[in-house]
Amino acid sequence: MAPEILAKEPYQGHVVDLFALGIILFILYSGHPPFSCADPKDSHYKLLASNRADLFWKTHEQRKPSGFYSEEFKDLLTNMLQLLPNQRLSMADIIGHPWMQGPIASYPQVLADFSRR
């Protein structure tokens, strides 16, 4: 849930949906959520909310192999999960983001990955 909803502030549906999309993308990629709650008091989300994305990613990288999160992925997610709605990426920005323009797995690669999991 986006921070503005948790704070019971007015919100725009499409902006909170894009925030939720960032959480879903993180979960699909990482296998776990990025934080417990999008509240600046949450220890993980606090790092993003206070512009300390470097520490947010350092924390998450401790549980993953070296290079698991590319710089493009970190940039995309950091900008999708911004505290202030007007600082988040729009759908056009997301679609045009370098991470979204990267390689796409083939069907056999997807099957092999799912078999391995």
C-alpha cells in the first residue's frame, strides 16, 4: 500500500497503482517484499523515504549473489517507490526505462528457470 494511503491522505489511483507495481516487480524479481510497510517508520522503507537508497540496496544485496540487482533495476525500483507521489515514475517513464529495454528471456529459458526453482 502506498504511503499516502497509509497516511490517510488524498491520492491518485494511477499513482498508487504504479507504486504497487513496483512492490510486485520487486517481489517477482527477489522472491520477497522490499519492506514490511510503506511507512517512513519502517526500517527498510525509511531508507528510501530519506533518500538513502544506497543503504536500502546494500541491505537487500546482503542476501543475494553479487550483482543480483543491476544498477538499472535499482534505479527503476527506487524511482517507482518514492515517498512523494509526484517524484515517482509515470507509466511512460517505466516503459522507457533502460531496465525495461534489457534482454527478455526466451520461453525455454523461462521453463528452465521455473524447473530450477
